[in-house]
Amino acid sequence: MLGRNSRYYSLFLLLVDSFVILLALCLSYILRVLYDARPLASEVYALEYLSGLLSVIPFWITALALLGLYQSEVYNRRLLEWSRLAAGSIIGVLLILGWEFITKNSLFPARLVAVYSLIGSFTLLVIEREFLRWLRSQLFKYNIGTNRVLLIGSSSAVADIAKNLADTKKSGYKIVAIAGPKSALPEDINVIHYPQVESALKFIDSNHITTIIQTDLYDNHSRNQKILAAAQTRHISYNFIPGEPEFYSGKNTIDVFLGYPMISVSQTPLVGWGEIAKLFFDTITSFIAIVILSPVFVILYILQKILNPGPALYISKRLSRFSEPVNLYKFRSMSAKYGKKDAADEFEEMGRPDLAEEYRKNHKVSNDPRITKFGKFLRSTSLDELPQLFNVLKGDLSMVGPRPILPQESKFNRNKTALLHSVKSGVTGLWQVSGRSNLSFEERIELELFYAQNWSFWLDIKILFKTVAVVLRKTGAK
């Protein structure tokens, strides 16, 4: 939602970014030319340098804009903003080098100025944006620059939106009034309630409303037109958010079909270029990891043969993308006679109905007697999962994704299996970095569904880094 205040803030960001970039480039020139006695590659006078910068900076700012750095969905997310600023700083320096190539004139008096410019622009832009983020949150505390919201609807989305926007200091939105049935009102939020939307529209001016959010369309066409007209005549922001959760999960696109706006809903954003990029990343990463860890594979294979006689690997049938069966490779952690049947059946045969019941309830057991001593070591260190890198190289799995489930587990979440398997299963995932074995089955499924519906390349990178930390700490591993 881009309200009037958000537009003003975006324009302010653009102006401040321009000044900060100019400052970083000037400081880079001063550091190298005035405080470094080494000879310069070319003589570039300060006035000539400054005039050249003023010609290039508009293109630099355009690059930042194309990276989305003046959109609220980017500048309100710190890590995403930082990554885009890094990319923008690199592009900006490349633009200056390109300007030098095209004009045949030197702008950087020395190569070190380019390095200083890259580091300095990124550093100062981050500091500037963090300061403005802090300053903005302080102003929000006093309702300065906030968007005053009238929320209209009767679905569960009304309460959800109100709760998420309730912290005005972070969101920049203040829910002033809600129009709809009393059942849609969120608890513990003090707002004005209007049972009828017509009543709410009469008090837009007196409530100083700057943003209208509607979650449900009325059957009466004229009522919807009144709401839109109320926003248009006052030149305030109007936003329609479909109340059904399916419309704001996965990848949604808006197009025009036969003259009508059409919302296309995909199960996951992992389509198109994202799917291709993920495939390349998985292939390259798994190949490099296998090469680096090859001595570890050899040592574990030898230890497995000595300490846990039988096949070194355990091959398990699992379901991956589109519920297609794959052969999952793991270092065997159980005694060789186990793992051929359903776990509950094996526990029954062992005379442990208590474990069979625990498995049927939680789909896992806390102390599995089938696991050998060396197997416990493999599991506690997650070394048993290393062979899954070969699954990734083959294309059966991804480095990051939902847990590959057993065929018999699909019946436990039949209505969610299709969505869960809209992406390829992974060696690691949100379930591993959010508690791993300590999570209940339902909690794990919900996390994996969130991943499938909200995938991003940056999310994959964060999960991989968190996985390393989780494995080193042995958090929740059993």
C-alpha cells in the first residue's frame, strides 16, 4: 500500500540518497587526491570531477529506483534493503566506469577512488537509511507521517490486517475505524466501530482518514462505488485486499483479460526465472560441497563398515515435488534389520506398543531403540544426511525445501500435500532451523507450507546460513 505519506517519504529518500552518493564520491576523491602522496593515474580537477558526477548520479538514482529501493515493500525490510543497496552501489560505480569509456574522459583520478566510492557509497547509504528508519519510527510514535486507516470488511482478514498494523511505530499505519460486523473486530484494539459502511463514510473527514482498505466486495454494486468514490473525491489512498488467504499467498499476477482485471494465483512464487536460478544454484552448490567433503564421505564409509556392519547407505522411498517418489540417500543410522517397514509396525514387532502409539501420534519417537550408537552420533551431528547432496546433484531434491515425506505420511495431511509438493523437497528447510525435532508434526507442516507459498532466493540463503548454526549447536537434533 503506497499512501500519500509513503510517496512523500519515497521522494525524500531519493533526494537524500542523491546527496549521500555525492558526498561519498567527493570524500573518495579527497581521501585519494589530498591525503595519498602516490602519483595519480590521471589529473582530474575537482570542478571537472564534480560536474562529471552530477551527470552520472541521476542514472545511479535511476538504478536504485529500478531495484525497488523507493518502494515501501523494500525499504521497510532491512536485510532486503541492504542487499539492494549493495547491488545499487556496484551498479553505480560501473555506470561511472561506463561513462569514462563512452566519453573517453577520465573521471576517477585513480583506481583506488573507485574502490573508495564503492565502499563509501554503500556504507553511507546504509547509515543514512538506518537513521531515517529510526527517525521515522520516532515520528510515528507521535502520529506524525502516519496513514490513518478506515478498514472495511467482514472476513477474518480484517482482524489479521488490524493486528499486523496495530504497532504504528513499525507499520506507519494507525487503524482509526472499522466498518463491518462486530464479529470481525480484533480483540484488544481500540478503534471506532461502524456496523454500516455508509456511517463510516460520513465521518471520513472528521476522523482524518488518509487510507481506505477494503477486504470484501458487497453484493450491492452501488455500495462498492460509494467507497471508491469517497476515496477519489478526497484524493486519499484506496486499497482492495481480497479476504481469502489464497489470494495473498504464492505468486499472484494481475493482468487484463477481455477488458477485465484478472488476478492469477499460483501455488508458489518458485516459477519462471526463480526455478531456473534455484536449479543452477543447487547443482553448483551440491557439486562443490561433494568435492570438498569427499574425505569426510570416505572416513564415514569406513567407520560405518567397522562400527555398524551392513550397507553403509540407507535408501528410503520419499515423496518430493508433485508427490513424485525419489530414492533418498542417508548414512544408515539403524541396525541393518530395521527400516524396511513402517516404523509403527516395527515397534509392534519389537514388543513396544508404547513407541508405536507415540509414532502414530507424533510421527516420531524421542528414543528410538532401532538406532545404533554410531547411528546416534551420525544423527546428532546431522552427518547421516550428507549423502543427500547426491540427491541434489541428481535433481531429486533441492538444497532448501520442505522435508521429503514418507508415502504413508501423505495421508496425515492429504488436503495440504498438493500445496506442500508444489516445490521440490530439500535437504534443509524452515522446519530444521526453527526447532527441528522439537517441532510438532502440524507445526512443521505449517512452516513448510509457508516456505512453499513465500519462497524467495534470499530466504534460501538465510535458511542455509541458519542450518550451519543449528547443526553446530545441535539444536533440537535427535
